[in-house]
Amino acid sequence: MEADGSFACIYYRLPMTEEEQDSLFLAIRPVFLFLAQKKGMFVLHSASLLYLEKAWLFSGPSGMGKSTHTALWKKLFDTPFLNGDLNLIGKEGDQFVVYGIPWCGTSEIFTVEKKELGGIVLLEKAPEDKIVSLTKEQKTLRVMQRMISPPWTAGLMKKESCFCGRKKLQMKSRFTSCAVRKMIQRQK
């Protein structure tokens, strides 16, 4: 791939095994992420669902309970899943939107639909459930920590930082400490 993203070349041969197809699919991802980032769109490591016609993203480190949260929402509110692992966020006019992408980790849950962003729930494991207020800087940092769009250059890093620090995105972000095991036990 050229440094400016203007050219990328990936070689493959036919016929392809399923493993080779998976490898090709993963080889395309960095090129896609780079070009999306240049256009002001960023991928957040998060599981998502559709609630009240908006996309709600649950983000946190691996094993934090993203899939557990979306599964509980589906069980309690019959909300459809959008993506089990990655969500592409961009801005159209004054609205943040989530674009469907095919990269979904091992969940095999994804959509190609575009939905308005309802909110981002930043998860953290804790002994008790609580919603924590964060400063603008803390929200920006927490969202940036969950981005998988690699900041290839200083300019793209600044672009990502500005994107995560936008007031409207900040208003849609909430930090939640949750006792996932207790939550699961209450639902049984």
C-alpha cells in the first residue's frame, strides 16, 4: 500500500481454500481502515444493536461483556443485533451514523445497513453496577482507546482525536461500571 493510500495491491490465486479466503478478507481490512480514516470515519471495537431505530454501541476491552450486554438487550427488549465486534462511525451533516461493515470477529453478526448513532456505552467490570461521569478529556481518551483504526500518521492521529472529542459524540458517550455476572444471574 502506498503511504497516501492511493494504491494498494493484494495478490491471490484461484481456486482459494476457505482459509485463504479468510486471509484475503483480513488483508483487505487495513487498506479499508486507512481509507475510511482519511474520509473521517473510524472503527470502534464494540458490539452493537438497534434500539428505537438507532445504533447503540457497547465498547470495552475483550472479555468485558459487550456480547453479554447486547444478548441481554435482545432477550429483554427483542432488539436486533447489528455487529458483534466492529462498528464504523462517521458523520453526515450534524448526525453521527454507524455504517455496517462485514468484519465482525467470531460472532458472525453483521449488517450492511447504515443507522443513526444512538449512543456509545463504555464498559468496565466492577463489583457493583453504576454509571460514572467522565470529563470531556476522559471520554475522548476512553473512546480513542477502543478505536481500531490505526493512526498511520500524525495527521490521522489528530483527526481521530478531534473526531473522538467532538461535543455531539461526547454527549452520546456514557461510562458504565457493571457487575456482569450479577446481571446474568438476575436474568436467569
